[in-house]
Amino acid sequence: MMKIDASTIEKYQQILEKDPNSQVFAPLAEAYREMGLLPEAKKTVTAGVQRHPQFVGGLVTYTKVMRDLGELSKALDAAKRATSLSPENILAHQLLAEVQLASKNPKEALKAFKMVLFLNPNSKSAQKAVQKLESLTADEYDEEVFAMTKLPEVRLNEGPAPTPKKDDVMVARPVTPSSPNKAMERMLSLIDAFIVRNDLEKAHALLKDTRLEYGDHPEIQRRMKTLQVRYNDSDEATPLKPLVHREQLIRERKLEVLQMMLRKIEEYRL
């Protein structure tokens, strides 16, 4: 950690006085914070983020200051904005996880810690946090939610193959629950679990299905961005494909089912 002294703070102050729009407000507020001057830190960083609402470094510092002051709701809002603006920012996700935990939101903290592990699989603190929090929320992962209907069996001695009904098409989709938001949360939790295990192909496939089912939800978009970052960093990257319209996807899957059934018929004839 950089050593903070009076000369450093004075240097930052002079820069900010000459140019009030300078982004040096962030290191100045951080210096105030590390020296225990929280009122000065709050005043400086609040004015700074008002001038630079899209500056992630400023939002990160604002989160730290508000957390230290115990103003957790403000810290939480700033951390969410920072991770939204910069999905690959590990510190922003780490702070979001810590503030969620301090706010007694263990499930949201678990999601944030999983994202830290996605971006930095070697983070020991995040690994321990995920293990502990998963033991508290394990009941949320219900495998039956991801049921897949089976194709009717083809039997030549019973007449022509039955035409697959709409409900018989193998479309991977969650069983409709009483609460759509709850279902989406479970889908996202499973996606996060795949991400933590670095199983990006499964995460990507399930994310596409989730996006198809629930549309461009902010949480879905955030994971698409982070997956894109990880794919770009991979030597075996597979580019993300654009979203296919639901009707087109259903037609394509129906065609695949019919083609498979025709192949089975030909095999039986041989």
C-alpha cells in the first residue's frame, strides 16, 4: 500500500484547487480515508463523483468511504454502479461483496464473491467466502427446475412415427415456477457456479437460454459482458453468437427433432 503523508495530500489538494474537474479527487479522498479523516474524505469524494458520475475509480473510493462511515445503502449503490460500468473491475466486485455482506444480504454477497472468483480464480478470500455462503444458501439450487422433456420413442411396428407435439420438442427451459424472478435468480446462480468452475461453455449455453427466456435483463447483460471479457482473454475463445429470436430457435429445434426421427426410421429399415 502506498504510504500517505501530509506532502502527498498537499500535492493532491493543489492539483484539485487549480482544476476542480480533475479526477485527482479520488486519490485525495482515499488519502484522507487512510489517515482517518473521514469527514474530509466524504466531502471530497461526494463532490468528485457528482462531477464524474461515470468515473469508476471515484465510485470505488466513494464506496470505501461510505462503508467506513457505516452508510451502507450509499456504499451499495455506488458499488453496483461501479460493477455495471466496469464488469471486469475486481476491486469493485470485491467491495460489492463486502458491502452486501455487511448489509446482511448473504445471497447477493455470494453472487458478488463468485464474480470475484470468475475474474480472479486464485483469490483465497473469495474462495473461503463462497464456501461459507454456499452452505447457507444451498437450498436455492434445485436441479428439477432445469427439466427437459423427452422425445417420444419411435416404434416402426406401431405405425408411422408420431408427429412431435409442441410440448414434446426438446427445448431446454425451466419449469414455470410461481415466481419468474425466483426462477431467473436460480438460473443466474447456476450460471455463476459454472463460471466459478471455469466451465465457460456451459455458462454461455445456459446464459443464452436464460436471455431467450427473460430478455435483456441487466443481470443477464452483465454476465454476457464478463463472459465476453473472459472469452477474449482465452486462447481457445469462442465468440458469443447474437441472440436468435425465440420463434426461429423453436423452428430450428423442431426441424432437428424431425430430422433425427427420420434418421432413426432409416436405421430401422436397414
